[in-house]
Amino acid sequence: MQKKEYSGAWLWLALATFVMPIGVAVSAFRTLPKPLTYPEVKPDVSGVDQQLWNHLLQTYVADGLIDYDGLRRTHLFKTYLAQLAAAQPEKLPDDAHRLAFLCNAYNAFVINGVLIHKIDGSVLDYKSRDDTGFFDLSEHILAGKTISLNFLEHKVIREDDKPRDEKTYNEPRIHVALVCAAKSCPTIRPEAYVGSRLDSQLEDQAKAFANKEDYVRYDADEQKLYLSRILKWYGVDFGGETGVLDFLAERVEATDCLQGIAAARAGEVEIVYNKYDWSLNTQGTAAASKANTGFGSGSIPNE
């Protein structure tokens, strides 16, 4: 009778061969990024969920640049736009909440305009069939009305046809909050503006703006104070050139820059307004810059 050989080793080898790939797969699965969790949509009394916009900004904005492709793909951005279209901002408790609402709407509409018209170079490159520019297109629905970006900024937020003491908001810091899709714009804040914190949010934006050399810089050798062109275009909202310098002096931290501002006040140094880089503020690759033409809202009120 032939003696059977012990096959236990082969059995364990076969079992290990079967089990090991499963273990590797489980380990790999555990290291995968967790699926993106979407916020529960909870509109406020105006019918708009600003936490939804907050989620979108935190997800698709980094270092002041926007992931336009990501926003194009997510249904949540379309949900937010639909809320703005049907909004009832008059139900918000005060002007701070309404101004926060309007700042968020403006920035969302700019982004949507970039997506609608598939802009990848500069918003100034776009012209409609009737030669209407990007900022004058009446294509954004806010609270049941179809408006342009220019109308929203100049007639609703700035109320540029009213004296300063008759304006609803009279808030020059909106110019560091509204972002017109260009690299020379103030960097877009990666969170929604909210009425209860609007003052501190705008002040934080203003200080960041005043302390970034792209917007405010003093060259002692040249005896020149270089400023963002935004401060020229909208100088009237700050109270003129003197108001602009006061605004900066209260927020600039660098000693040499403060000295330059003081010298500019005294008329001892030249104020130079920077060229404006209109290339798209995208996280992707944008086309060549289109500099020093127009401004953030499509027309130049003070030049």
C-alpha cells in the first residue's frame, strides 16, 4: 500500500495566495480619500443657504484661485444659483445681512459667467453677438429679476447715482470683496460673507489687500507709491485720493510703506497705479494676460 505524503504545507501556501490579495485590497481601500460629503441644504429666511456657498468656496478655492472646472461639474453650484434666482433678500434682518448676500451673489454670478461662456483667457475677451461685454450682459437672475454684473455692483451695491450720505451701504471695503475673475482682483475669500460677521470679514480682506505688494508697495529709491488701479477707479467711494491714503494708513503694517503713504499725503512722492492683469484667476492654465484695460465691472467711472 502506497504511503500518502503530507500536503499541509501546500494547503497553507494555497490559502495564503488566496488571502493575501484580499488583505492588500482592503488596506488600499482604507487609504483611499473619503468620498466628498455634501452639506445638507438649509436655506435662511431669504431662501438662500449661504453655508452651501461657503462649502463651495472652501472646496473649489485655494490661494485666491478658483477651480472653475470643479464648479462646473458640481450640481451644488447650480442649486445655489437657483436659490439666488428665487431669493427674497428683503426678508433678511438687516443691511449687513443683505450686503453679505449681495457680495456672495456677485462673486457667484461672475464665476457662472465664466462657465457659461467657457472663458479661459480673460473676461474682457468676451463679446456677445451685439457686442455687449461680459459685465453688461443681462443674464443673471437675482430675486426674480434678470440683471447684469454692472447693474448689481453699481446700481444695487454701490448706488453710484446717489450722494454718499444717501447710499444704503456706503461701504468702500466692498471693493476688496467683489472679485471680477482677474488675477489683479482682490483674492477671493474662501468662505461666504455672512451678516453677523460681515464687518470683521471685510476688515480682514482690507488688511490683507493693504499688506500685499501686488496692491500697495512703496519704492523709496524711485520715490513712488505703487497702488492697485482699483483704488483709482473707485477712489470716489473712499473719499478721493486723500481718503484712499487714509484707508491704507490705517491698515498697512510695513514701516517703509507707511512712510511712503505719509510722503504721498504731503505730495512728496508720486502715486503710480499698477497695470491690471486681466488673465483669469483660475487654478488651471490661463491664456496670456490682457493688462491695463477697463476695470473690474466693465466701465471706468473715474478715468
